[in-house]
Amino acid sequence: MKEIRNYIEDSLKGLFSAEEIRSLTKIILERCCSIPQQRLLFDKDIQISDTQKQDIEAIVTRLKNQEPIQYILGTACFYDLDFNVTPDVLIPRPETEELVERILSRHRQQGIRILDIGTGSGCIAVTLAAHLPEARVVAADVSPGALSTAAGNAAKNKVTVHFVETDILARKALEDIPGVFDVIVSNPPYVKLSEKESMEANVLNYEPHLALFVTDSDPLIFYRSIARFGNKKLRKGGSLYFEINAQYGKEVAGLLQEEGYTDIEIIKDIPGKDRIIQAKR
């Protein structure tokens, strides 16, 4: 066991922090060897088979190529649930958990209708459905691959979500997504193409660009389209929630004001960056 631990730590040294290496080592050993983390701490004489060593070496090689561990293992934890992740979807992130928490803390009424636009892995929609069992949750995405992953995550977590394939930038979205909603939430693409140069390789080389990037010439295109969609599909007094690029908090707030929304609030994430905007119709 000590030998394989040393192999993992030495292989990843310089690529990750010491804390990240410790965490990755536990995850790898638990996954490849089916060894609970508690046993890893106390049982130093565990024997590992040749097959298990090969599996560990394969994961380490992919990590050295800067592939995210979530894609390597095919799973990620979000809020308190497990999600399958594929190259069709973004890895769920902690700041999006803050968005979900804000919605859950404010919308507990029975029969609430929620729409998640650009659902990706389904992490927002599935988590809301799991914690609001009386809610009617609809999730939309333009990517068939993302919708397939999201539907699998709804089944995995034993919740009901209605999935719709549509392009929110197209007028047909109004027809594709029937009904009126109490809450519309979206974490749309918001990274400018010019920001590619400053991005980490593990994001740029592996996460889907369709879900990440917008043009520099119109970085608010999704917020504008969703706000206008909300003016037709959000009930009067209903709530709109966005995750945003920290650079554009004031601009998105101004856009919402121009579209007639009220009670607009910019909320900072735990690191202190503008990350969430909420508004009412």
C-alpha cells in the first residue's frame, strides 16, 4: 500500500497541491480497490492486485494529462447527490450549489413550476426536484448528449424531471417549452472567447465549449434571450435566477431592468465574486 501511495504522490507532484494529491489518492484507491477511506487510514497492510495497480496507473496517466478526475471516474458530487458526467456536460461546480441553495431557501410552496434552461448534467434541475418533491420541474438544453446525461441523472437520483430539447436563442423555444413557470433558472454559457488564453487546460481541453463560451461581441446573448423568454413564460411575480460571469454583474442587472424586471439583486459567491443575479417579473 505504501508503495502505491508513493507512486501516486510522486507522479502528481508539481501538477497538484499537496492537499489535492492527498484527496486524489484517497479517491483513486477507493475507486480502484473498493477500499473505504476509513480503512485506508488505519490499515497499512492492504494488498493490491496487479489488475488494481494497472487501473491506478491508467487513472494517474490521465490525471497527468490534466483530465479532470470527474471525467475519468464518470461521476461528480453536487449538493448531496451523485451525478454522472460525460464530455457532453460541464462538471458541476460549488458556485452553482450556491445558486441552488438560494432557490431552495426561497421557494418551498407546493405545486411550484420550475424551468432550468441549459441544464447540462441536470445538476440544478435534479437537485431541485429531489429537495422539492411537490415541484414540477422542466429542464431544457440544445445538446442531445447533455439531455441524455441529465435524464440518466434524474433516473439515478429517482426524481421526475421533464426534459426538452430546444435552442433558447430561437423563437421556437416558446413553443417547445409549454406553460408558465414560477421560477426560471439558468447557468448559461458566459465565458468570453478572449478568456480562453487564461483558462486552465483541464477546463479548456476537456469541458464542452458549447456550454462554456460566448462571443466577445455579444457576451450577454443568453441572458437577453432568457430574460425575454421569461417575460412571456414567467408568471407575474415569478422569480428569475442566473449564474453569471463575475465581470458582467452590473451589465446583466441593467439588461434585466431594461426588460422590465424588478427587485434585481446581485449576490456574491463565497470567494466574493459577483456570481448570482435574482429578479422578479
